[in-house]
Amino acid sequence: MNRIRSYLPWGAKNVVRIVRLEGIINSESRRGGKGFNFQKVEKHLGKAFDTKKIKPKAVCLEINSRGGSAVQSNLIYQRIRALSKENDVPVMTFAEDTAASGGYWLAMAGDEIFVDPNSIIGNIGALHGGFGMEETIKKLGLEWRLITAGENKFRMDPFKPQKKEDVAFIQNILDQIHSNFINLVKERRPKIDVNHKTVFTGDIFTGGDAVSIGLADGICSDMKALCVERFGKDVKLERCEPPKGFWSKMQDFGSEARIELSMNEALEELAVKQQGL
């Protein structure tokens, strides 16, 4: 069960809640891993927008993500917007190192987006990738055996030459996802420079350029200072996050000491990049 780590004195009323969204956006996130999905963040999003005892002045999203699943990005985005509307609580996004691709999709859940001058923002596009191994399997003397019911059950077979019709099929899917992404940007960022040559081509931008294009609203490297400016010196920050159990803490320790964990994370990122945002 999620808990709220609070820095609040009893009876405090001027509250801003913080939700951190960090890592790859996966449909399946390992317990204790750095990635996340809708199921993993759903409960502490609910905690952040809970108004039963105290109505927060705002919910702040801390985002540090290079993207991942288009579906999971949209599920999280939709839940944040629904909770914001239902509870009449504004949302502020703070992008750290990266809010790109699916990470930027999440950033748009904020009514305002703030970035560090060195943040990487944008990457509005969709992709699918994989290896072609038809020659490799021949050299290894292996035979790939696959039986399907339905001629299109398995497209983009890595052990056979790429088919033009398969490429066209995947391209059509990516174009639809890309179009959905673009439409959401135009809806949520009405001041964006739609005539910018590369804003919708998958390019990335630094924080300053993102502000000038309209992908973000302002430069801010100190969330607490902005909250004090907005809501007064007595504002208290309440960080909503899932508890860290024994195995999660052990994994955090292991990631410092074992090089194979870094390799696993690299392979996981490669797998995410094969299809998604």
C-alpha cells in the first residue's frame, strides 16, 4: 500500500503534493525496478489528488523519462487530467534531465511545464525497431520453424527478409500514434509554434529552446522556490511515493555494485525502443 512521506506539521493547510515519474514507461515494470507504468503509479496519483482532509494548492509532477509505451503514457496522462478536473487541483510539471517522447506526453498532463535550461524536451514521434538475422541464422546452421494460423499473425519475422507490405503495415501504425501525439500537443500547448520546421519530426530540444518554441512555459531549476513564490512562504511540500521494501532497497544497493544490472537496464531500454514512444 502506498504511503505519503510528509514534511507537514499537524494542521498545515497550504500544501503542494509531489509525484515523481522516473524511468522507462513499460507495460510491465519489474518490482523495485526504475521503470513504471499505470498500475505502478495509480495509487499514489490518487493520494496526491486526495482532498478529503486537505485540498492541495497544486500537484507537481517531477518527470525524468525518455519515454516507452504509448499506451501506458496515455493511461497515466488521462488519469492525471481526470483527477485534476474532478478535484479542481491544478498540475505543474517540472522536467529534470529528460522529458522526451512518452516522457513529454506525461509532461503535458501539467497545466504548466517548467524545465531546466539543460533539460532534453520533445522527441515527438513514434518508432519500431529490431534486428534482421536471416543471414546470421544461416551461418549458425539453424532452422527457424514457425507455424501460424493467419497469414499476418507474425509480421516482421527477424529470421526472414523484410517484406514491403509488413513495413507499410507498421508504418501505418506508427503514423497513427504520431498523429495522436501531435494532436495532443496542439491541444495542450496552444501557443506552440506549429510552423517550426522540426518540432513534430521527433527532434529534441534543450530547455531554453523548448520555451521559445512553446513546448514549455518557463525555466525553473528550483521547484520549492517557485512554490513559495506562488503559494506563500508557509507552503509545505508533501511527497507522494510508494514505500520502498526490503527487495527494492537491495536492488538499489545492487545497482551500485553489480555491472550486470546496468547491462540488463540497457537491454530493457533497447527492447522498449523497438516499439513505442
